[in-house]
Amino acid sequence: MPRRKQLTFHIQDLRCAGHIIEELSQLPQLANFDMSSIELTIKENRPAPKIVKKDIDILIDRLQRGFSANKHTVTQLNGCYLITNVHLAK
């Protein structure tokens, strides 16, 4: 999935910059920070992807075909395949 778009604004570009700086300056943990360098970052809102049963069926079919066609290239641990037909069936 591609990264979410994000926008960055410098605090000085906003009309409410004075109020925000004044409010943040009162916090003791921000005493040693430069308030003129504040930036706001906003990320794009994306809905969670919906999983459709059809997509799962296609995925399982492709995994089964890939496993049967490339069984010799699937990773093995102590002579056992890490993916078996039982795992694919689940």
C-alpha cells in the first residue's frame, strides 16, 4: 500500500501562531525548545481496506498453485516445509 500523503505547515504561516506559541511556552517540558521552529504535519485520512471473500479465495488459490509448482524452492527447516497444504487449507 502506498504511503499516506502528508502536508507540513510552519507555525508562523498561521494566524493563530501567537496563541499556540503562548500555550506551548507554558509547558515545563518545552522550556528549552525554540517555539519559532514549530511545524504541523497532517497525514491523509484513508479508510481501512475491506477484505472481500472473493479476494481471499483468489489469494488461497494462488498460494496453492505457487506452492505446488515451486515446492522445491519453498524454505525448509529440518527437512520440513515451512508452508504445507494443511496451512494453506486453514
